[in-house]
Amino acid sequence: MVKKCAALLIALCLFGVFLCAQNFAEVKPSPQQVEWQDLEFGVILHFGTNTFLDREWGDGKADPKVFNPTQLDADQWMRAIQAAGAKYVVLVAKHHDGFACGRPNNPNTA
């Protein structure tokens, strides 16, 4: 009985896929998507504890005290990014390891 129910469920799912299938030749990006695509090249900056530990990936256990950008020159970053031809920049303030550039456990911040 269980096998029959599972087979019926699979058949219904597959049938539903065919009913909902789109003609992808007719799918068009939204105006916002076109505008973003026209930018063509951008930079995503990940700046956190891993930057100071020379790590590609963090596990969320890094001591926040290692994040100490004493000689940060964000203007130099932007000059280099512009010289490379990038049209946008995204600064990742918090990533998978849970570190966020800010004061932790501060009740006065949102």
C-alpha cells in the first residue's frame, strides 16, 4: 500500500511539473533585472575577522578582537575597483560565520 501511495504521489508531482512548465523563450527579465545586468561587472567585498586571520572561510569562533582595521583606506579600495571597471560594490557586513562589523551585544543598536 505504501509503495502504491508513493508511486501515485510521484506521478502527481511529475504531472504537475508538466502542467506548470513554461515556454522559456517567453520568459523576460524585469526592468530592474535588465538594469542590473547592464552593469555587467561588480565587486563583492567580504571584510571581517577572516581578513585578519588570512582565512577563506570562518566557523564563527574567531575572537572579534582580531577585527582591527587600523590602516583601512576605503578610498584606495574604491579607486582600485573603479580602475578595474566595476560598476557596483557590495560590502558584506555579515556572512555565514556570523561576524558583523559593529559592537556586539549593544542594547542601543538595532
